[in-house]
Amino acid sequence: QVQLVESGGGLVQAGGSLRLSCAASGSIFGFKAMGWYRQAPGRQRELVATDLNGNTPNYADSVKGRFTISSNNAKNTLYLQMNSLKPEDTAFYYCYLSTTWRTYWGQGSQFTVSA
């Protein structure tokens, strides 16, 4: 069974930076992609960034140039470096891992950007 454990949430001021981590454990077969979604209160879930197994990452327009997705394969860990944070980045952030057969989700990590 694959498990994803996130860390790195909290409170940060606008203009600041934060890094989220997502550690994967378990046997992973048929890997396709990992990435991050976010959901703010009253808003639809939004795909933030996707790491397509070594291909050029995809980013939501709202975070391009500010967020960077990366991975440490030796540690089976995915990261989301977030710079120039804005209050509208406040949300619950979920990492996910997609395989040929299913998608796994982390427990979510909340952070708030104060104005």
C-alpha cells in the first residue's frame, strides 16, 4: 500500500516563501506522475503542479514563476517550493501520486498567507 505523508504547512506573510514536502512509501508500480492540488474554502480544487516522471513540469497559470515542483528520488520525496506568496495562495494543499491503476493522496497540509 502506498502512503503519502505531507509536511511543511503553517503561517507565512505575503511575499514570503514556504516549502511543502510529500514523502512516499510503499511499493509503487506503474508510476505515472506526482503533483500537488490545492483547495481553498468555497473554491474548487485546483491542480497546482505536476511532475510527469521526468518530463517538463506543468503549473497552474496562477503559480507559474513562483512555485517550483521537484523531487528527490533517493528519498521518494516530492517538494513544492513556493515563493512570492500571496494571500490567495492560502489553501489546503494535497500531494498525489498517480499510477496506471489508481491515484493516491496525502493527508493534506494547510498553510495561510497573511496580508
